[in-house]
Amino acid sequence: MTAPDARSSAQGAPALTERQEARRRRILHASAQLAARGGFDAVQMREVAEDSQVALGTLYRYFPSKVHLLVATMQDQLQHMHTTVRKRPPSSDSPAERVAETLMRAFRALQREPHLADAMVRALTFADRSVSPEVDQVSRQTTAIILDAMELDDPTPAQLSAVRVIEHTWHSALITWLSGRASIAQVKIDIETVCKLIDLTDPGRQ
């Protein structure tokens, strides 16, 4: 699978120049650093601009609001996780087990930065139609991670449906854990359970 292109902040936007991409990367880094220290409320656009050494007006041209910025930050964090997983892929022979292992590794990475995770999830929750391109990038990145773990290049409609359900469950598990309504052990059980859909939709088993 090819990971979604992170060189633009919205689907269909023109590719960024090298200088623009470097500026965008500084902005996303500053956003992640502020969120990791103090969560959603700590990410103030003026401070992001100062920390990334860009003018406030420039920041708003890249990201029209804090929600746009934090959703883009989540896509960026997921892309980093995807790169890490590709360097050290899961070892199980079972596609369902590989996906469960991959998603739990991503979950534990977010667990190590709870303030950052909470800020990004809150932004996804607050996102309205204007943030749809950024939300779609988060979804595509998560789908790419799952399909890579399945080692699947040409999924059937049933398999894509299973992937969507797995993605929804993973995001829901993240929300329930962040709100203190689920333990890591419960999250692991839920992820492993929903990943069994992969076996049920495997054309070779039907």
C-alpha cells in the first residue's frame, strides 16, 4: 500500500515546494510539542506560529483553525507510526493477528503521549465539514496501516468493509481509554475481537 501524501494539508491541494514543506513540518512539530505538554488547550495558534518561526498569517494559510492543525498533526503522527511499522513489521502468519498487533503498537505509542493523543482525538471530535479533507487523510492513513498489516494490495468490498469497522473500533477504543472508561487490557480484547472480521471476509475461507 502507498501511504497518503503528506505534502499537502488537504486532498487535491497542489504539492508543496521544498521550502513550504519544511515550513509545514515545523508547524506540525510545534503543534505536537505543545499538545504533548498541555493537551488541546495548550495549542494556541500564536504560540504555534512563534515556535515554528512563521508569521501568524502564514500559519492560518496552512491551517485555518486549531482543529485543522491538530487533525493534520494526527495524520502526521500516524504516518510516522506507519513508517516505523514498515521497518519492523508484525511477525504473525495470521492477517488478523498482524493487524491486531500493529494497532496495539500504534495505541501504545499514543499511550506514551496521552496529552497529545487527547488533543488530536478532541480535534477529530470537534471537526466539522470544513475539516473533511484532513479527517479523510487520517482515515486513509489508518486504512493504509491496516491493509499493509494484512499484506493486501487488492481488497474485496467485504474486506474494505471489515477494515472500516476495525478502524472505527480502534478510534472508539482510543476515546474510551482517554476518558478513563476502558483499560488497556479491555482495548486489546476489543481490537483482537474486531480483527477476527478479517478471517470472516477472507475470500479463501468462504
